[in-house]
Amino acid sequence: MLTLATAALLAGCATRRPPLLLEPIARAAQDDGTSLPAPVSPLAIDVRNQLGTVTVVVDPRATETEVRTLPFRAAPRAARVADIATSREVSTLRVVVQVPEGEPEWTDVVIRTASVRGVIIRNTEGDISLTNVEGPINIQSGEPLRSLGGGVFVRLAVPLTTDLNINTTRGNVRLVAPAASAGQVTLESTTGTVGLLGRNAAVAAANVTSGPRFWRGTINNGAQPINMTTTTGKVTLEFAD
């Protein structure tokens, strides 16, 4: 497991406190006694943020993995990296935002790293944004019996060929992916609309069934599930050349 160097919260009484910065130290001990630079690329992301937004940005120029948390108020709140497990193939970064029981506090989480291969995000309220990630994506925002949740936006730089499951109880869901993406697509909205944008000759759709609030079909002969659902909002799958 990686150890962490944690920068202290800066003093001040502004409405929004300066960010808390958590950075992995440069090396990580392995079970076999060897060591690897950290972060091992690519990085898998697992975030649990009860109340607040989550943003993950992949920047190939990044030389370290940066986790920033921005609490809304001046009172200290604990945001911690719960675990960083690493292997020779991939590291998994798990971030858990912790607040005192009975005192929910809005906290934005921003992660910036050089490469991501797989994302899991859970929150009850707040928008979620992923840029240029790869690998399986699993996002759950909100709770079925409460009108919480948030919008979800995902932009991919490489074709989607792995599982994607996005569900929010409130907010728009939008995926922008290269036209070579493939899979078994399900788009559903309980009270909103669904749509596919940017389809061209490079996108082959088969076995299509559709209505004002759903679209199901096979894209480019793919087999893995691509599921995007919302209770209140619009669901859009956009293909970009």
C-alpha cells in the first residue's frame, strides 16, 4: 500500500477553503519486496463522495496523480485517500470523503492524472464529469427513493469497447465517444427524452427498438453493455469523428 504526503488545510475564513492536496509518495512497496514508481500507469479510480461533485481529468502530460477536495465552508472536513493498492499492471486509487455524522458537507473532488483504466463513482448528489478516461465505467448518482443525484458527462478520447453503466436519479446524462465505439446500448429516461447524435456511416446500428423515452440497439456489432439511465433528465449518446 502506498503511503501519502498530505498538505495541511490552509488557514482562512473564506466561504470556500483552499483545496486539500493529497499526493502519493514516489514509490510503493510490493508484496514481493520490489518497488514501482507511483502512480503505476494506468490508474483505476474508485470515489465515494456522499455530497458533492466528482471530476476526473486525464492529462498525458501529468507527472503525478493529484487529488483535490474543495469543502464549501471554512470548517475543517476530512477527505482522505482510503486506499491505494498497486500491482505491476495497474494501481487502484480509492478516495472517500468523510464528514462528521449528522453534518453533511458539500465537497467537490477533482482528480487529475496521466492515465485512467477503469472508473467507479458513487455519490448521492452532485454532478460527475470524466474526461479522456478508458476502461469500464460504473457511475451511480443519487438514491432511488430521493430526488437527489446529478448530471453526468463523459467524454472519451478512444473508442468505448468495455462496459459502461451510468445511472442518476436526477440530471442529464451525456456520453461523447468516438464513432468506432461498440456495444449493446440502452438509453432510458423516466420523464425526459433520449437521443443519439452524430451518427454517420462509421456507426452501424442493428436490432433497434426506440420510443420517446428509450433507445435500445447494437452499435458496431459490440457485445458489452452500454447502459445510461436517468429518472429526471435527458440521456444523450453522441458519436464524434
